[in-house]
Amino acid sequence: MILPFAPWLHAGATLSWTAFTVHWSTVIGLLVLGALYTWRARHAPPPGQPASPAQRASFAAGLLVIFFSLNGWLHDLSDYYLFSAHMVQHLLLTLVAPPLLLLGTPGWMLRPALEVPAVARIARAITTPRACFAIFNLVVAGWHLPVMYNTAMAHHDIHIVQHLMFMVAAVLMWWPVLSPLPELPRLSYPLQMLYLFLMSIPMSIVAVYIAYADAALYPAYSSAPRILGMTPMDDQMLGGLIMWIPGGLFFFAVISVVFFRWQQAGAEDTQQSAQRA
């Protein structure tokens, strides 16, 4: 199914490196999320357990990553010109912003939601490692199918839904590694490393499918104005390689962090055992 290059993509599609476009729907959403976080941080912390400065900074950084992904030059390149820029945007929305948000959220902020039985049942079901793995990879693979991706490019509202689904699925994907709630626990360090390794495989398969396709998969970018001397096929291959190599290396970088945290935890346990003896 080939969809035409949508009129909304042509509108205002003049790239300017001196102008920073802002889409107020994203700003409003981020302000609401930031205000809710600030309200909870100020009015609901248990005694002696406020959100730390590092947590606040992490959450703010996550909001900033989302803002700069969905506004300004990256947004314009992604929506009007380059599939490869769109892939950078998607990696920021799935691999960078969600872990920053999770690292910045104390467990007590989320715990009241688990007091609702229906919410607790759903949360326990969708935050298991198998569910997180399946949901994220189905969402990513599904939206990169040409019929789904081209529909999103042709209809702005569907494009917004695509990005929201990426971010929600990515929060779930990171949950077994960064969960702030003991009630919905993280995996052990060895299983975290296995989980992250396995997580890199489906994304690599999708990336290879895109990078080595024999024809243009996404007509919106074939019809887009050419910049940086890139042909549509060059752009498509670069987008696939960005998803494959930096995306895969990101998982392996996190695996390295988890490994060193595991070793540190083991050393601390050994030291504590020696002190008790």
C-alpha cells in the first residue's frame, strides 16, 4: 500500500538552521507531566524520602530529551526531509528519554496507583520481562512495517499516536532493568544482562530489513526535498544502520553498566560479610 506524500508534510517544509520551531501540543504535554511530578515531589513524599536532586535532574533531562526530539531542527528534518533523522528521533524517544524518566521517579510516587486492584493486576501483568519484551518489540516492528509507517506519515494524528506508543512501550521495556517499585521488581543483574542482550536482537532484524531493502519502503521520504546530497535509498540505508549499530551498541553499553554494578554489589556484600565475621 503506497500512500501519497501528505500535504501536512509539505506545509512550512523550509529547513532553517536559524529558526527553532516549537509545537505547543508537545510543550503543553511536557508541562503537565513536569507539573504533576513537581506537585508529587513537594506534597506527597514519605518522611525522609524526598526525590533527590539527582532524581529531579534525571526526570528534567528526560523531559528535555523529549522536547528537543519533537521540536526544532530534529523534528523538521524527521518530518519533512530524512528518514534517517526520523530514526534518530525514535531512538531518543525509546532508548534515552524513558530510562531518564524512570531513574528520576521515586517508587513512592507510583505506589498509590497500585492500591487500585484493577491497576495493580494490569501493572503486574504488563511489567513482567516477557510482557515488556513482547510489547516493545511488537510496537517497534509493527510501526516500521511500510503500511503502518506510511499511514503515520500521511496522517499527523496517527503520527502522534505512533510516538506515544513508542514512549509508553519503551517505559515498559526498561522496567525490568530500572523499576523503582519493589512490588514490580527488577530482574537480578545477570538476568538484566541477558534481557538486554535479547532485546537488541529484534531491533537488529528490523534494522537489517530496512537497511538492505531493494526498494524505497517509505514513499514520503522519496517525495521529500533532497538535502545533504542524499538519495532516498541512501537515506533509508542510513536510517536502518542508525537503528542497527548505535541502537544495538546502546544496549551493550547498558549491559556493561549493569555488569559493573553487579560486581560492585558483590564486593560490597563480601565486605559486609567480612565485617560481620
